[in-house]
Amino acid sequence: MTYKVLIVDDAEINLILFDALLKRMGNCETVKFSSAVDGLACAKRDNFDLIIVDYMMPELNGMEFIAEFRQTPGREDIPVLMITANDQKQVRYRALDAGATDFLTKPVDKIEFMARVNNMLQLGASRKVLADRATWLAEEVRKATFQIKERERETVIRLSKAAEYRDPETGSHILRMAHYSELIAQGMGLPREDCELLLEAAPMHDIGKVGIADNILLKPGRLTPEEFEVMKHHAKFGYDILKGSSSRVLQSGAAIALGHHEKFDGSGYPGGLKGEAIPIFSRIVAVADVFDALTSERPYKKAWSIERASEHIQASAGTHFDPHCVATFFSRWDQVRTIQQRFRDDDVTTVV
């Protein structure tokens, strides 16, 4: 391995001496400056394995050189050997505070110089190997985490598809309402991680419908009060299916499944929660889910027009829906329409 060494000393004889000693080591390439200012500019610009700097220089002394060099991003761990004619401890203490790695006192002993240089180069090389290893490990962790998240997403999709086989709602509905939910969360200023989590968890909101009998779930007409009471159980069924998981996505899916039929005025189910007692994810999903359900065709109804559905959602702000969620949804109307066009159902009949 060849090391790159910068030498900064205002005395030409010292530059020649140190250069000769480094070349005698057989594994060093040198760059030399008699000007501390020029040397510092080079040290900031280029990468070196070691810097050798004199203490007493006219433009910039060694401590000033080191202090400014250490403030340069990426230069915190490069070894710096300071050469000084002063062996007073106070000078060395100040140099250590400035960021010097080691010292040699003039006149420099050739054997000691090469030994200390070699030690610092080896130390720097080892530190670099460790840094590269840490970077490699971080990348491997990132890859493994990505694979785990991908498997988790696949689990969510498969769970959602299981509900689709029995639910008249389409896969496009699940995609639209999930993206509407993410859009609302972004507009409300939720952290990016929460917005992504909501996008992944929202599709499981009706997973509990797998536990509802076909004669109720697929009924083409309006449910009787008794049948509707049975249908309400799907919220708790979904929660029971997903609860207790160590996955944040499934945990969030459980909470959404349980709470997305709660109403802002407390008249919803299954808990009759009111206002901000309803979890924020559930309040968001409620708006996204109902809007898309209204504008989608089902075996028991025709699709509402965009205008009619919008009027209904806005009129229900403060009763059924969180007013903040509703306002945020309609404040991003162009993006809502883009999502709607991106995930379209085939052959949908719309009525006013």
C-alpha cells in the first residue's frame, strides 16, 4: 500500500530531509509546501494519509494550521505530526487541544521519525479499514431491513387480497384509499415515517370482513338493523386478526381496523369514541375510505358523482369526520384527482 503524505515547513532543508526519510520507507508519496497557507489549502482540498507540519511558521503557525484543518469536514481523523523546537508541555497541551496526533522535537532523530510516521500511517490505515467495515455493515443492515420491509408489505398485500375475495370492494379501492390517506397525513404535517406507515397499513382497514357471512357481506340491498349489527363486528374482527404483532405496520393496521368506523361526534362504532379520542390514523382513513366508497360502484349501489360525494364529505365534517382531515383532503384536490385517475376501476357507472 502506498501512503500519501503532506509536508508543510517554511525551512527548505526540513522539506528535503523529511521527504528523503519518507521515500526511504518505500511506501510513501509526498507533497511539499513551504507556505503554510498554500499547504492548508491543499490539505483541505486533497486527501492525505498523514500530514507533517512545522510549529513555527511566519504566515500560520502549526497550531493554527491544525485547528483550521480539523474544522474541515472529513478531516477529523487524519493523523497530524507536529514538528517543534519547543519541548515545553504547555505547547504540546495546546497542540493536542488543536488536534495534533503526535509530536517530534528538533533536531529530529531519523529512526524515531520513521518509527512514529509508520505507526501513524498504520493507525490511520486500520481506522480506515474499520470505517469501511462499518460502512459495509451499515449497507448490509439497510439491505436486510429493506428485505424485511418488502416481506412485510407482501404480507399486508396478501392479507388485503384475502379480504378482497369475499368483499365486493375492489383492489383499486384499497390502493386509492391508502394513497388518499397518505395524502391527508402529509397535508396535516405528520412525520414522513408516519405517512409511509399509514400508506402501508391502511389497506388492512376492512380485513375483518372475512368473518362476516356472505348473505350479509354480499347482500345487494340495504341491510336490516339486525344485519347491520352483525356487519359492525368486522371492525373488532380485523383488530383481533392483526393485534399483538411485533410489526408496526400490523399494529397500525389493527388500530385502523378497529377505529375507522368511529365518528367525530361519538356516534360511530365499535367504541363510540369522540373527537381526538379517535386515533389520528383512523380519523384520516375514515375520510379516505368513505369518499372512495361513495364514488365507487358496489353490488348494492351505483357510484356517486365526485360533486355529490364531495358535498357529503364536507357536510359531514364535525359530525362523521374530523374537520381538519376533511379540510386537508380538499386542499389537495388536484392530487386526489390524480390518484383517482391512476387507480381506476374498469366499467364504473356513475350516478348523480
